[in-house]
Amino acid sequence: MMSETKSVLFVCLGNICRSPTGEGILLHLAQQQDLESRLLIDSAGTSGYHVGQPADLRMTECASRRGYRLLSRSRQLTHGDLHEFDLVIAMDRSNQEAIAAINSEPTATVCLLSDFLEGDWPVDVPDPYYGGADGFEEVVDMIEAACPKILAQLLE
Ligand code: 4NP
């Protein structure tokens, strides 16, 4: 039997740090488990500040040291995304609010990355852009911890 394709969109502010990392890590996990053909995995930013740009080099290098490739180009979230994707995962509450402002009646399930975490994690994935190296490591830590649960929910 053909299984239906499920789609997930990671969303942050610039679409050059946190959400490309979500996309890259979930894709890696899906490929490892030979599930790539059943999933559509993408990312977008609530701002248009960096449209067309690849992921931030600090983020790309941090992810690469942990075995992940970040290949996306920044694009801005659209109203249509909130109908076209099954699951939309905001990296923090501020982006979750921005999503609600773009489309107050999405058909997508909109949630926070931290909804997929158990234990002592922050509610928001901290914005690493203006901080030091630790911030980029924390982005990978949080997303790595959440991705198995995200995958499980998508395949339910
Ligand atoms: P991101 O990080 O939302 O994780 O992609 C940021 C990237 C750029 C800016 C802020 C956050 N910025 O202000 O340009």
C-alpha cells in the first residue's frame, strides 16, 4: 500500500540558523531510516531579512561537526504555507505569534519545537544570531533531542 506523504515546515525568524537546522537534522534522521520518500521537509522565516541566502556559516559549521548538512536557502513564510503543510514547528513563541498573525486559521497543526521535548529544556530555542558559539551548539542539542519525536508524530 502506498503511504501518504506528510509535510513539515520549520519556522524561525531569519531562516538561516534554527529552522535550516531543523530541516537538516530531520532529513538526516529520515534518510537514516529510509523514510525520506514519505516526508516533505522544509523551512522558512517569518522575516524576509535573509531571503535567498544559505544558512549562516557559524550554524552550518556547527551542524557539520555533528554530522548534518544544511543546504537550504532562506525564504519567507507565506499564508499558503499554513494550509499546505501538515505540521508547522515554530522555534520560539515570538515566531509562533508571527505565524498566527500571518494566518489565524491555519489548517496546519502549529506547535513549538519544545512541544517535542521532555525534561529540562527551555520553551524557546534561543536565537543564536547575536551570541557566541554555545548558542549554536544549543540549537543543535535541542533540535537533535526533538527530532525523533517529530518523526514519530509525522508517521503516526
Ligand atoms: P534564525 O536566526 O531566526 O534562527 O535564522 C536569526 C537570523 C538573523 C537574524 C535574527 C535571527 N537577524 O536579525 O538578521
